[in-house]
Amino acid sequence: MPTLDDPRLLPLLLPIYVARSDGELSDADSEHLHDRPWHLELLEWRAAHQVAAPAARIKKRANENPAQRGVLNLMCDLHVLTRIEHDRGQLLEHGQNAAATSKAVRRPAIELSAESRAHARDLVDTFLIPDAALAAPIAR
């Protein structure tokens, strides 16, 4: 795991900084790029954005298509449970989850995944995924 002073992080942080500064790179001097509070701010913003952006898209689609609200709620649950399952080691290490809960997350995630298959076409339509994307080899 790289530390915040690892130069390999710069390509990851700079696009975030550019997005936050409306494309202005005037603050991208060497001293500023090594500012720890700025690093923390960017990483916190990135983490929040990774949750908020998909949530906003799902909420927008649910408002546009109320009939799909139940399926979109299923997808939200599936997303959260799979993230919890994926990060369960870290959550356990930091006391954010109990061992029994950590083990219990896997079964509902698998069940929701199976349940979501029946709604695949509706989800494709709801999110306006073009047919060309469905024909791509990776979609098969």
C-alpha cells in the first residue's frame, strides 16, 4: 500500500485536484502537491464522490421511472452488501463490523445477485444502455 508521499499517487490525485479546481492548475506547484491536509481532503472527497455519484444516478432513475424503484432498491442493497463483503477484513480490523455479521453478509448478497438477473433487461432499459454496448464481447 503506497503512502501519501509515494510519487505513484500523483497521477491518481492530480485529476481529482483538477476536477475540484475547475481545471485551473495554478495551485499545482510542487509544494502544494505535497501538502498533507490537501491530500486528506482529496481522498475524503473521492471517497464521498464514489458513493454520492452512483446514488444520485440511481435516485434520478427512480424518480424518472417509479415502476423501477423496487428494482433500483434491490440494486442499492446488492451494491452495499457486496462492498461490505469485499471490505469485510478491513471493517473487522477497525471494529466496524462483527464477525457474525461479516459472515452473514455473503448469503444475502448472493441471493440478491441471483434475484437481480431476472431484472437485467429492465435495468438496461432504465439506465439507457445502448444495444451496441450489450453486443460487445465483454457483455456476454
